Amino acid sequence: MKVLIVGLGIQGRKRLSVADKDVVATVDPLSSDATYRYIEEVPLNSFDAALLCIPDAPKIEIITYLLKNSKHVLVEKPLFAAHTSELEKLRDLSVSNKVACYTAYNHRFEPHFVGMKQLIDSGSLGRIYSVKMFYGNGTARLVRDSDWRDRGAGVLPDLGSHLLDTMLFWLGSGTRNFSIHSSNRFENRAPDHVVFGSNGTPNIDMEVTLLSWRNHFYTDIFAENGTAHISSLCKWGPSELIIRERQLPSGRPNEKIVTLVQSDPTWDLEYVYFKNLCETGKNNIGNDIWINEVLTKLTPLAI
């Protein structure tokens, strides 16, 4: 497969390294390393797919251009639109032209995320009562100094979209009424620390921040038959999956701990997954529509 990398920032250079020999050209209006400045300059017969590592604003326009020309697309999360109809049009183009359109949420390929999904799907936890997630990094200063990142709802769409997609991966969407519990601008112009969630069964609590000076992720799931926990991602490891089996009427639970010390496997695994999608022409825009609707409702409450 002949691949085009669009955007040579941090994410773009990661994608460039992973796609490696598949890459035939790069596009970036600001980088002197790029083969082309604009995607319209690239001969359409020279590539099969494009990996878009670009700011949010031009995503819809560029994806539309590529899908209309029957090119497969991987776009870095999140994929937002002012109106749901814009995303629906992308989905229709993907289907009618039989090309893949995939929004990249690489954490779905974390080994313990996969393990958590398998655990939930097995039903062994029983009824799930509560899910708590935290995602934090220490990029507040980098975001504040960026020309385009410190705006809008800030950390909410940036890291919150990851947590919403993780919930989709593990639990499905269902009908959930999310609300903002707190939103703060401790160092940045846009929110840099947000807590939000949804009451119900399960109860969902999510916290995202740019002020965690040691990058960290955790999940705590409390359920009828026990609890399950993830601590950290492979790239920030060691990463742990802890499963505790409830003892009745009470008592110390049986405990299983799986600890991984390894480099981040998600980028390579996700690229293989995308290449397989290109063979079937499928898309995951339905996920984007749901995430977009949730964040559209939350954004005015956060800012």
C-alpha cells in the first residue's frame, strides 16, 4: 500500500516511522522536510491512503477530498464537526466509494485495554456499578505555547475523547446524559483540568488534566462479582491489570495481577488494523458521531 503522511508534527513523525517503507510522500505547509506543501499538489495516482496528523479545523475538508477521490483515510483523533450531518456525509462517502475512513484511537490496542474488554464481555464481573477513569499528562505549557491547541474546551476534547472512546470500546454507548462536574483554567487560556461524568448504572466518572507532571492513566471498575483496575499505559509503564474476585459475605478477594514492562505496542498494531480495514473499506465514523454529540453538549458547560 502506498501511503501519504499529511502533517509532520509529533504525531506525523510517529506515523512516518511506523508506516516506514509504505510512505511515498509527505505533506506539510510549514515543514521544509515535506515533499509537498498541500495535499492537492500530490498526484492522485501516486498513493492509496493518507494518514492525517493535522489540526482539527481542516480535517473535514481534507477527508472529504480524499474520500471523493477513493483514497483510504486514517485521521488522528478527535474527529469533530459543527453538525452531525457533516460526519454522516463522510460515512456515506466511505461506504459509496468502498474506502476506509478510520479515526485513530490507539489506546484500544493497549494490551490491558483489550484484556479489560475481554473480562467485561465474559460477564464474569456481573453487573457493573461504577467506572472511574483518569487520564493526565504534563503538557500544559506546551499546549499554552501552541498556535492552535490552547483554545475551545481545551483538555476536554483532547483527552476526554480518549476516555469516551474507551467507554465505547468496553461498554458501548447506550443512552447517557453526561455533565461537567468541574472545569478549571489553572495555567492555560482554555480548560486544563476537567472532571465530567454520567449518573446511572454504571455510574461513569472521568477526569482529564494537563497538570499531571508524571503522565498517568488509571481505571477502577466496581461490579457485582469483583473489581478490575488498570494502572498506567505501556508507554508510561509498568502497566498493571488487577482483577479482584469478591468474597461473600465479605473478606479479602482473590487477586490476579498482570504487570507489563514493554514499549508501546499500539502504533504498530493500529497501523496493521488500518491496513486490514483498507481491504474491506469499513469505517468507524459511528463512534465519532456519538463522541461528537457528547462533547458538543459538554463544551459550553466547560468553557
